[in-house]
Amino acid sequence: MSRLQTYATAAERQKTYRARLAASQAGQVTAPMPKSRRSPSRPARLATIVAVLLTLQEEYQGWPDAMPESLADGNLASKLQDTIEQLNEVAEQLADIQLPRGFGRA
């Protein structure tokens, strides 16, 4: 399976490399290299999800502290507490996941 070509010819690739090199030596800012089309690995994506979930959980835990006393005993406070508990459960479950390592790694 061949890679997707960014440049039509090797000469074109070399020309853009030399232009980029000359510009960087002159202190000019150039266009960045084309980014990889490869998506992050599954463990990295899971770690990102856990990090986002923990950030969300912290935000929700700070909400009851800022809530006025008149609302602290109401329906909103109980729903908020239920949400925080559910986020805790989901965070624990996601943190406990042990992903399999692929291609013969144990």
C-alpha cells in the first residue's frame, strides 16, 4: 500500500524544502509542513476523553459552592448532585479500562 504523495515530483519536493530552509535561515516565518493525516491512537483518544471528563467533573463540583443558599436545597441542587455522582462513576469506569495492545504485544 503506497503513501499519499504530497508533491508531484521529487524536484518539486526538493524545491519547497530548499525554500523552507532558506526562509528559516533568514528568520522568515513559512507555512508549516503538512500535518499527518493519521489520527491519534486509541489509548491517546481514551486518555483525552478521561481528561475532558475530569475537567467537566471539576467544573460541576465547583457549581454547588457558588450556588445561592436559596437554591441549595431545591430540585436543581439534587439534580446537580446526581450528575456529579454519575460523572464520578463514569470517570472511574473509564480509568479502569485496560486496552489490549495490538499486533502481538502483551
